[in-house]
Amino acid sequence: MGVIPIETLYFQRKRFLPEAMLRYGFVRDEEQCFRYSADFMDGDFRAELAVTDEGVVRGRVTDNMTGDEYFQIRSENFGGAYVASVRAAYEELLADVADNCCVDVLFAGDQANRVTAEILKRYGVRPDFPWGQSPHENSGTFRHADNNKWFALIMHIRGSALQKTGAEDGRTLDAMNLKIDPAEAAALTAQDGIYPAYHMNHKMWITVKLDDTLTDARVLELVDASYKLTQRKPHGG
């Protein structure tokens, strides 16, 4: 399993603002991509960023003396003080780009944010982020106000964790855990975009990919079912 790119860590919960990017110094090229480059570490290194219209960020750090890409900052096998200082300087550059060119969003993917907005509208529930450290710090739970039970959990995970066939998928994506009627488990997980629950009871929960495999309406149907299954039961009912 590869290391998550530094750029992903800095921008996965950000949305780029094109006008702010142009003011900052990004240039729009013929490939419909925003590009930015700058020297750092007293000119010893050069950072190059490319941002697609979908917000996908690719980064490259070049050693200006040799002209070679400086891969050391991306490898766990290089832990020396100098490599750490280059990595820290590059991260400082990324943080400045994020501060000046982006706005914060709750989750990495557009569908996750749309579904979150609809959950707030329907149920008056905002996500909370109970895990304060990586790798779960970006996971948000949606809870009932009266019983504190959560009816949905949005996570940012590797696609390979959800493969039914075992095929490799190196992407990271948002996915949602939802409670189900156990009698429906087999039928639901036979559908595209719906999987046995990630790190939860497969009979009681499913995981839904939030990458537009399913429509928002279909995801919200499943959210509504989970909401009802986790509600406080009326006394005497």
C-alpha cells in the first residue's frame, strides 16, 4: 500500500477558488489545468503544482542543482534531518497555497458534501469528528440528538478496501457506513457502489461509495432507512 501523497493530505478537504489562484500566481494552460511553480529553500529546490478543474492536485519537487525530481520527501525510507527540512519547507509552501487559494469543506468529495448538506436540511444534524488524530481525523459521524446513536459515518479511505473482487484500486475516496435491515444485506451489497460494511458488522451495516456511482437520491434513501432504524423506540411500542 503506497503512502498518501503530501498534496492529498493538504488539499483533500479544500476547494480551489479559480480567481484566488490566478491572483496568487497560478497560470491556466492549454490543457485546462492551473499550474504554479516557485523556488524554495533559498533557491535550492523548485515546487511545481498542477490543479485540474476537479481539484486533483499533482506536485513535483525538483533539486535545482541536479535537475532531478527530489523523491526523498515522499519516501518513509528517508528520515534524515536534511530531507525533513526540505519536506517541511514544501509543506509550508502547500499550506500557504491552501490558505490563499482555497476554502474549507467538510469532506473531500463533492457528493459527500452534497449529501451532508441534505442531511442537515432534512434532520437538522451536522457531522461531528470524534477522532482527533490520523488516520480517522477526517471521519465524521451523524448522530440522533435524543439518543446520541449515529446513523451515518463518512470516511475517507482507499478504494481497494471496498473491492468485492479483490482488484486493486489505489484511489482514496469518501464512503458512508449506514445501518440496514439484515434481511436486505445480500440484495444491497449485490448492487454497484454498495459493499459489506468497512470495519463494521456486515449483517447490520453497509458501506456506500460517495463517488457518484449512486445518485444522491439513492444515497439519501439509504440514509433515511438508517436514520429510522437507529431512532429511539417509543415506550410501549
